[in-house]
Amino acid sequence: MEDKKLLYYLIKQAKKGNKRATFELIIRFEPLINRHSKINGEFNQECKDYIIDKLLEEIKNFKNFKKIRLPF
């Protein structure tokens, strides 16, 4: 449960432009990002960079953050 609160806090801070929170999010999701950064079974840095760019873009564009009610 504490992990969900931290994730919520990090996303909220990253949305506000906090670079440290943004970096922490990338680090937390890096194993998942790496797993999906493959082309023909081989790791591809360009693919990883693209996924990270999209993640950062989506955090910035997220509009309904206040409407989210977490059950904790």
C-alpha cells in the first residue's frame, strides 16, 4: 500500500515539473521499459528512448489527475 502512495506522489510531483520525481519514475519503471525495448528479441536503445519520451509526454499531458481517487 505504501508503494502506491509513493507512486501517486511521484507522478503528481513529476506533473508539476519536479525533475527528481521524474527521474525516480523512470528508474522505478526501467525494468518494464527495458523488457519492452526489444526489436526481434534484441535490446534497442532507440526503442527505450522512445518509450521514456512517451512516458514523460503522457505525464505532462495528464489532465484529470485531481479526479483520481485512490483507495488508500
